[in-house]
Amino acid sequence: MNISFFASAYYMGIDPTRSTKPTLFRGSSLIRGEQVAQFLGGKYNPTEGFENDLIIHIKPKSINWVKMGGWVDIVDGGHHMIEQLQTRPDIKIIAYTPLSAKYLKGILKNKIVVIPEHHCNFERAQRTRKRIATAGIVTSPSPLAEIVYGEIKKRLKKIGVNFLTYYHFQNRQDVVDFYKRIDFQVIGNLGFSPDNPLRHPNKIVNAASFGIPTIAFWMLGYQEFQDNYIPIRSMDELEKEVAKLKNKRYYDEFASKITRAAEKYHVENVAKKYRSLT
């Protein structure tokens, strides 16, 4: 079976104070589209020779040109996409997590399957460290991100931890190289509803694949990776949890556990789910 993926990644602007590269938006297009297509030997945004393929549209702005029986990967799609899909029960849907699938099944009549996002660590590299000194996050730039992660950086500096933000990644290797620089990840609250069932733990799984723990402000959508990250609800809790991570025995045990949990999301295992689509 041949598979073609259609998606739209785009780049915007250059911030000379941080990078000479433009900022990538819609990273899901490259992750769920280009990377999976390459691994499966499929096609990514083909212009011909795809008519008889199984076609997957990744978070399309419009489903008007999705054929009957075609697949739409909703990713973390907003209400506009759900409203469109309510008018097209003939379209099949790919959801990120069991929680998001359960939510979608409650409001849509479409066929829905779950395919998690693979993590970035194809090589199964592991992070080695002598002490817990550096935290960080890979994220998209926004005024709110600047505020939230600026505050996190200040709080961590008080307890002797450096905090890095990485906005201008271009590809998988950029993300891999960044994770090799940090000892733990911190995910802040960027204004999303914590009860949003379409949020997902992909950043947490990425870090876990390297044996890197994540401290994250609680989100319902992270429950798929429950017990494999450290949930918090305040900046004071952040400081307390960082103090625990500085205990080498605690850190090493947690790192070993999450590495095993992340194996489920290796591209080799996720690819099997794409091959089972009909």
C-alpha cells in the first residue's frame, strides 16, 4: 500500500538577536507528514502519481478537497476543523491520543483511529550528565511565551539552574541537538485551557526518549504519559521539584523509567499503525 501525505509547513521572519534562521511554524506538518513519509517510503506533498494512494491530510485549513473515504489527521486542531468534519462523516480521522479520540467520538460520527506522534530520537541517544544544571524548552515564539519562560528563567536562576529556550529549530536534528544540551525540561502554562482534551504530551515524550525528565504545568491532555512526567500547578512547586531532581538516585531512577515508557513512541512502532490503515 502506498501512502501520500499532504501538509503545509511554513517559515516566518528572522530574529537577528537569536538566530539567522526563520522560525518554523506548523512543525506538525514536518513531523506527521515529511518524517513519516520518509520512514515509510511514502510521498510528501506529491504533485502527481498519488491518485491511487491512501491519502492523509494533516490539519488542513479546509476539507473541501478531501475525497470521500480520505483521512484527516486532526493533530491538535481547533473548533473550526471539528465544525467542518461534522458536515463530512464520510471522512476518516486520525487522533493523537485515546483521550482526544474519546472526545471526538462524542461529537463526530466519523471513523476515528489513534496514531500517537513519534518522538524525535530515532537513534535512541541518551543524555549523559554530571550534574543537574540546565533546563530548557523547544517551543514557538510568542509574546506570552516570552513572558512565561522569562519568569521561569528567573525562578530557576535563583536556585542555580540555567534555562534555555529554543525557538528557531528547522528540522529533527536541530531538536535532537537541543535536547542533548539540557538536563530537564520545563513546560509552562501558555494560556491553553488545562482541560483541553486535544492537547498532547509530545514534548514530554521527546524529552523522555533521551532520559530527560519534564516538569510541566498540569494539562488533561498529558494523561496518556501520566506518572512519566512531573505535574505542577505553581512556580513554588517548580522549585521544589527541581530540588528533588538534583538528587542523583531519584533522577537516575526517573530517567530510566521514562526512557522505557518513550519506546512505545519510537518511529518504528508508530509506523506500524500507519501501515495498518485501510
